[in-house]
Amino acid sequence: VATVVLMVVGVFAIKKIIGPASKPVDPPATITDKKDTIHQVVKTTPDTAKTYHLGNNDQEKKDDDQKNIFKVQPEKQKSTEPEKEKYTEPEKPRSEAVTIRNPSVRVPPHSNCAPVITSIVRDRTSMKISFRISSCSGTVSLYPPGNEHAFYVRSEGRTYDLMSISRTGDEITVPSGGLLFTATFPAPSSSATEIDIMEGRNRLDIGTSFFNFKGVSLQ
């Protein structure tokens, strides 16, 4: 009996020293090389599909990209104010002045002191006709607008009265260097190709010479 008791006490002492049986320990996990990566496809929008090869240093980049992918941009609110019309400066009318020098005349005046036409300047609103009298054995008379003996223009069945003239007077003596003057009329139609320049619409004095130019070319 004493022997059995000693054996029991011995076994108990051994268990106390050794302690309870420990559970089996799993072998340590094998640490893979940094070159080994995890292959993972991140959910993206339809426009942007990305495949990430994530390693130890790529996790932060992946997180930032995912934030950008799923970030919703606020929609811009449309302005309710009416759009202001842009101011456009009106185009300045272009100068369309045309100068005809020494125009041809079908029927020039026949007079010792008759002038010749040196130029015609024609634009949208007016027509300036320049004359020159080279020599004259007598005198000439030039009349202002409104006078019954003043120049006028005839074109396409219409008449255009004299607007201004640079020289007027009765019985003017022509100097040795000649006499220059310019008469201004309203511009005839743009389709007119020739005009008549007449003097004295109501002039019926017998023995008076007229400075009439028929068929003056505007081309």
C-alpha cells in the first residue's frame, strides 16, 4: 500500500512540474519575398479600369487612387440670369470714292473760252467735277447754286442741281495761267455710266454761249 501511495504522489508531482499538455504549435508562416505581389483588380468607374500590382510600398497609392475614382464632383449650378449680348462696334462705312481723270466727252462745248473737264470724283453722296479754262480772248461768267444760269447734271432721266462751286462771278477775265474751278453735285445713281453737264436750264438769252458737256463718261 505504501508503495502505491508513493507512486500516485510521484505521478502527481511530475504532472505539476511538467504542467498540462500544451497544444501543438503551428509552424511559422513563410515570409515571401518582396518581389512576390498580390494581384488585385480594384473596382473602377466605366471610364477608368485599373489593375494594381500591390506590394509593400503600393498600398498608399492604391488608397489615394480609390479616393479619386469614387470622388463625386459637385454639379455646377446654371445661372438664372439672362446672358448679356456682346456689344459689336458697327462697321464704319468704307470710302468708295472713284476718281476719273480726263474723262471722255461725246459732245464737248464749242466756244473759244470753253472749259475742259480735268477730273470727276464720285462717292456715295456727291460728285465733284473739276474744270480748267486754259485761255480765253473774252470773259466768262460762273453762277452760284439757285441761279437760273447755274450748272446742273442730267443722268438717266433725272436732273441734279448744283450744290456748290468754287468760283463765281460775271465776266471773269481768264488769267494767262488759266482758270480752275470745281462744281459739286449730288451723286447720280451707282448704275450711271455717263452724264450730261449742262449750263443754264432756263437760259434763253440770244447770242450767249453755253458750257454744255454731253455724254461725259463715268468709267
